[in-house]
Amino acid sequence: MLRVTRKTAAILCFRRALLVTTSSATSSRALNPKTLFIKGAKHSNTAITEALKEHHKTLTFAEIANILFVSSKNHHCLNPAQLQYIVSAIQQKSGRVNTVSISKTFYGLKLQSSDNKLVLDLLRDVHSLLTGPSCSQLKPFNGQAIGAMVYGFQRMNSKHVEVRNMINYFTGAINDCEEPLSVQNISSLLYGIQNFDSEHVEVSQLSHLKTILSADTMGYCINMALFSVPVIYFI
């Protein structure tokens, strides 16, 4: 039988801790969101903040989208310092973006609230980017991307103009969609607009979903509207 003394056990634990620390530092330098947002990693907040501080000026929009997307999937809500670096990174972007990155960006906001000024700043800057000349040839969103985008707005309130500007953008994306939205797409959309108020014109325009519903999804979506989104009237 192999006997492990306390001294040997202590050395093994130290080596294991050293390997984890080294791996974490390497991941931070590489800014790999899938590594930075490992569940249960006690160093995650520090690693994320340091990585964003070091690399935010050189991040591509796709990398920003992945950071937001993966963090939300792993139930990590970016803190104000981390969010500030993300906003700063977006403000420096002017190149082309694609529909996948855009949908990931908005889905990644599902843990963020519009009560946070940094979130409103982010929405304003992304809207400015999306409505600029670099996105004039953006291909239409598919149903899955539309559902994911609006789903990310579940903590957003339409009382903010930045949110309403994005609602207008979503309405345009739905109108340009070349396929009927599925039940799953619609249910994601309905969940995302639960804090929207139909007194706002932009919300009323978005809420006229009859024109994009196929016959077999109509009853399901009306039930979703009645039980999940009481402030929106789908008529």
C-alpha cells in the first residue's frame, strides 16, 4: 500500500495550486472567455477584470460578443469595472460585424439591467454601430438570432430611449426576416419583452406579431402573451 505523508500531500497540493494559477494567468493573457468563465473559479472576477483591462483596446466585435455570450451562459454577471472595459472596447469599433456576433451580444445582456447607466451606454454605442455605414449591407437575421437578441432584453425597461431605439431595430430585423418565426423563436421574444410597456410607440409596433406568426403558432403565442407578458397586447 502506498503511504502518503502529510509533507508529501502538502507538496502535491501546492503543485496543483501552482498549475491552476499558471493556467489561469495564461488564459487571462489569451482572453479566452470559455476559460475565464469557468464555473466555480474563485479567481474568475480578478482574471476577467485584468484580462479586459489589458486587452480591451484590441478586442474585435466578435470577441466582445463571445465574452458577453459566454459569461451569461455561465451565469456570470459582469461587474461595473468589467462592463466599463466592454463599453470602452465597443466605442472603438468601426469595422464590419455579422448577425451572429450581434445576436450573441444582446443575448449576453440577459443578466444586465437597464437601470445600470453602463448598460445604456453599451446599447447606445452598439445601436450607433449597427445603424452606421459599416452595417448597411448586413444580411437579414434568421428567426433564431431574432429570438436570442430580444431574449437578452428581459431585464430592460422601455422607459429608456436607448432601449426603445433597440426595439425599433428589432422591429426592422423582424420585418426583414426571410423565414417565419418558430414557436421557440416567438417564446424567446415574448420572454424578452416582459418589461416593455405598450404605451411606447416602439413597443406597440413590435407587439403586432400577427403578421409574422404562422397559423400553427398563433394559439401558443397568444397563451404566452396572456400568461408571461401582461403589459403587451397582441391584437
